[in-house]
Amino acid sequence: MSNLIEFNDVWKTYKMGEEEVNALAGLDLTLKEGSFTAVMGPSGSGKSTFLHIAGILDMPTEGTFRIKGKDTSRLSSKEQAHLRRNEIGFVFQRFNLMPQLTALENVMLPMIDEDLEKAKKLMDRMGLAGKYNKRPGQLSGGEQQRVVISRALINDPSIVLADEPTGELDSKNADAIMQILQDLNKKDGVTIVVVTHNRESAEFADAIIEMKDGKIIS
């Protein structure tokens, strides 16, 4: 398996008034294609910053971040957007669904080439058959998160980045969502990175990384 995600001595520094805060402090990490990794740590440990850089939503202050060997800081904003759209699917804690759209329309939002049947087939796989025309407010939390995962997968990404995907769910739905992510990893070879506070959710991953003060401690 080749390297898919590479952090090489990555620093991310923010100015807070007169102070400088290192959200990431020399992070070194390599993740292989087809891996399933959980990232844990207390608030302020750098987990969210790690995910933002991994998703090309932010750039390192120092150091190098690569996806598929491409140094993201050397890409134009158009090239960054293209890489993000084609290679990365995002799953968020708070769903971020458009309330005025149906579940099916939400799933199809990021599609490069509109394909109704592909979107329906993906929703069926996620256990959402018959829910196409429901609006988010008519769906349970677990169903909304399945819509989010469907949306994340619609462009066949090689990476899914999930930020606290079970944070709004009860334990039964949380396990079901983690099982879906595990199946995507094992059966489809999608590389999964999950940031979570939940140890039980983290146990679905093949590797657990602990972060503190912007560094990996175990």
C-alpha cells in the first residue's frame, strides 16, 4: 500500500492577540491507502486543525502536507479545490444538511455529473431506501448522518474525513454509523480518518492516534 496522507514536520500557528498558539507543533504522520485511523485527544489537542489540513481546508504555517504525493501548498487554489472535490469526502458532527432540500437533493449537491440513479443506489446501500424525498427535519439523527455519509461518497473519494461523526447520536446509532465506515474501509478500500472523543467509536478503527498539544503522543 502506498502513502496517501503525509504530514512532514507540520506546524500551524495562530495569533491570539500578542500570543502565538501552536495548534500543530511539528506533526509527523503517514497514513497508507486503505487504512482506517481514529484520532483522539482532549479539546485543544490539535485534532480539528489536523483534520482541516488533511481536508485541504487550511494550509500549514510550516512543514509539508501531501496527498498522493502532491504538496498541497504548491497547488493553486483551483487545483486544491479539484483535489478536495475528487479525493475527499467530509462527514460532520452537526450534519450540515440543507434543510430546504430533500435527502436525495442533499446527497446530489456535490456531484460533478448529476446521476439520480447513482445517488439513489448509494442511499439504498446506507439503509435510506424510500427516504429520498424526506427533508432533514423529517429524519432521525441516525438517518441524517447516513445522508451525510451518502453525500460524502457521491464522487467516489479515496479518503473520508469524519469529524465526531457519532457526537450527536445515541450509542446504537453511533455503532451503526461506525459499522458503515468500517464496511466502506474493508469492502471498498476507502481510507477513513475519524476524529472522535468516543473510545468505543475509535475501537472500530485499525489504529488509534492520541494527540496532545499539537503532537502525536501515542
